Amino acid sequence: MASTEAVLLPIGGAALVSDPRVAEAVRAIGARTGVDYTDDRAVTALLAERRRAAMAEQHRPLAWAGGVALLACVVWPFVAVAVPSLGPKAALVAGPLLVLAVAALVRVRSNWKRELLHPALAGYREVLGVARAHGMPLAHVPAWLEGKAEGGSGKGATPIPSYAEAAAPENTTGSAVPVPPKPAAVTEYERLASTGGWHDEAGWLLLFASGGGAAWAWSETEPIGYAALVLIPVAIAVWLAGSSHGSEETRLRGEATEYVRTVAAAQAAGARVPELSPVLRKLLHD
């Protein structure tokens, strides 16, 4: 799905120019940053370039050194206390090392945020904020663009700015490109994907509870404890239900992926596409 992620923008250029007020604001932002935000190819290239730059800052040698130093700060005091030839005083070495580790990681974060605050990227976040304020849905917003970890929640380091909601205009240039309706299979995939993932854990928990009850009955010569063995078939039933759930989710995943691609194609053709659900947004990064 990497190709889909590259094509499906938060909002297409055709949608931005469909409202004269948004189009005017976007042109003003573009004039300031030197980027035509209504050009989908230019925006796609911009996002790819700035994402690579931000990721590069997080994987420089300084980042690895800071991480290793921080880990050493945690481990060294235990080693120093455990080894008689070192003693507690040797554990104090972790103090200066901690200072260096924190300084390195702070520098890495500062460089990473500097990349996210690149004028062209900051301008694009302004564009998305303006679009939202005028009631235009964003198909998805990449987590990295807002300075969040993939799948993270809450406010990131560089959130999309919020503006006062604008009243609907009297006349807008509507798109003649239809937005593809969401198939029932895709809706079912969203339901399955958002409710799965607990069967394995529950099955093992029941199995351990069964084994624990039987062990207690044997050690304490309490036959009633063997009643816990009834949990074994329950655990098997839970695992079978989980397997069925997973198989159905896998079967529908292809249709969900195709739907996301169809939405991307509609956006490229000029449609104003709806916001994707968290489950469908995850397909963009798989």
C-alpha cells in the first residue's frame, strides 16, 4: 500500500479550488512559501521529501548514541552494585552519562522538529487548517506531518492549526467526479478490524487459569479444583472463534484495500473525498 499512501493526499487540489475563499487563501499561502498547493504532484513530492528529511534526523548516529547512553544509565548502577570490585560509588558514573544522553536526545528532537517546521511544510498545514475551517473533509492526515508517532493519539509536536469555522458560501464550484460509495464488505472489514485482537490473549488466560486450578487441586488434595479443567474447551472455543474472525478479516482486507485505492483515484480526478476511518487509514501504512 505504499503507492496508495503516496497518491492519497489529505485533500486534492481540485477540492481546494472548488471554494473561491479557500482557493484565495491557498494561493496566498503558496505565494509566501513558493509552493503551489493545488498541484497534487508538487504536494506529493513535497511530502515525500520532507518526510525523508524528518526521518533522517531521527536515525542519525547522534540519536543512536543518545539511546545507547540512556540505556547504559539504567543498567550501569545495577551492574556497579552487583560487582563487589566496583561498588556503589562506581554507580555515580551514570550521572554525567545521563546528562550527555539527555543532551543528545534533546538535540535530535530539536533537529527533527526543525525539519517539520520547514516553511513549505508549515504552509501545507496552514492549507489543511483553512480547508477544515471551510468544511472540507480531510481524507487522512499522516501522523508524521503532525509530529506524532504512527498510530499515536493526542496533540503532536506540529499540529494542524485550527481556525474559526467559516460560513458556507452562496455559490461553490462543485466537483462532477462522483465519490465511490463504501461497499458493505468494507464496512464489515472496519467492524472486524476494530474489534479483533483479543482472542489469543483470552484463550491463553483461560488455559493458564485451568492449569493453575488443576495444580492447586493436586497440591492441596482438593478435588473441586479440577473443575477448572472445564476452561480448556472454553479456551479452544475462543481460539477457534478468533481464527474464524481472522480468516474473515483477511478475506475482506483485499476489498478494503481496493476501496482505498478507488478513493485515491477519485481524489486524483478531482473529487472531494470523505475522511477515512482509522481502520482504513491504517491500510495506507501497511
